[in-house]
Amino acid sequence: MLLVFHLSFSQTVDEILDKTFKNIESANTLRLVIISRERFFNNYKTDKGIYKISRNPILYYYKQLIPNSGAEVLVNSEIYPMAWVNANEWMIPTLKLSPFGAQLRDTRHHNLYHAGFDYFKKILCVLKDKYSINWDKIVSLDMNAKLQEYDCYKLEIINPYYKIINFKIQQPTTPQELALKLNICDFSILELNPSIENIFKKLTPGQVIKIPNDYAQKIIIYIDKKLMLPRKIQVYDTKGLWEEYFFESIEVNSKFCKEEFSKNYKEYGF
């Protein structure tokens, strides 16, 4: 069962985040809807989808609601390392694609494995450990924020160490591989380096590129007081809003039947 914490006004940012992180860690399964808004150069792309996620074993199901209603992606690591993809378009059969490949990453800031809360927990933990941060020093806390019908804690995290740096490539890699290693977003590398066409472009040793030294300059998190889980995450860079994610219809540790992670499940269109 998910633990629910009731926090008093005297609770510190450290304690709020600690309890939120513990709830994230205790969520072995998630069923939720994610509405995302991501910047690609000067334009924003909106996506809305239903997600079913299992941490152990690693299982993911995604059904897109906006913009292409009905498209589906399924990853069952116990059976097959690739993703089954139903494009929900006439004459296109079910495809087997890499979750890290062009078709599934071309217009998305994140791969499917970043869905849910674990990845943003990692971003914050890496930031804290990297600079030995005391959260109370860099976070503004609103104890009584309202997000639609949800009572939330609003945390505004300002990263005073954020900057754009020159980075020398040491060994052959790609923006996607480099971003995963450095805990930054690969599309931010593209935005800072117009000559790099895509996140799969080969980068060669000795090449110097611009990258952000951290994931974000500012992160705003709305934490639901009842669930003690994020309801909304907004990420900013030097130009403004980089990405935002709103989480609704959250169900934690609900049981999935085995068939829900099979492409033959009766409710799916694979």
C-alpha cells in the first residue's frame, strides 16, 4: 500500500521531498494520464496519453489520446527487448521498434522508460549530490498552493550552478547517449548546437559542443498533499519553459492482470 503522509507547516523542504521520494520508491506500479508540453526550438508540442507502468518487472504500456488518438506502445522486458508499436493508421502493421530509436524519440524529450516519477526524482537527487545542496537554501515553498482541485505544496527550485559550457567529446557518442550519461536532455544539445541535425548524430573525439552543465535552471514541482506525489512538474532553461508534465488519474500499486502487458490483450489494437 502507498503510504500517505500528513505534513505540518513546520515541515522543511528536505522533509517534504524525502517523503515524496519514499512514495515514489514504494510505487511498484502506476496507472495514470500524463499531459506533456515540450519545447522544440521555438515551438511547443503537446501530448496526452494513458500509461501503465510496472517497475519490477519492467513493463510499459502507453496509449496516445492527443494528438494521434489510439496509437499504442508496449514494452514487456520479460518477453522482448523491443517495443511493439501500433500507429493506429490504415495499412501500417504492428511494428517492432527500439524505445531509443528515431521513430519513438524524434519528437519527444524522453524515452518511454522516463515516464512516471522516477526520472525526475533522479534529476533532483543528482543535483543535490553533485553540489551537496541544502534544499532550504535554493527552494521557495508555498505550503498552500492550489492546482485545479488538488491541494499541493509548490516547490520552486532555482539552480544557482546552472550554466552553458563548452564540452569536448572524448569518445564516439551521440547526443542521446551523452545526455543519458550526463543527466541532461538530448534535445537541449540540439538547440544549443544547430549544426547537429538530430539526437542520433555521431559526435567525434575532439569535437567541442555546447551543453547545459545540469538538467535545468529552474524546476517547479506541485506535490499533491494527499498522495505525496508530483501533480505537475515544470522545467525551465535560460529561454523559458522547456517542458512541463501534468499527472492525473493517478493510481498507485494497483494490480495489473498479466494480459495487460501482452500485445494480444483484448482492449489493445496491436
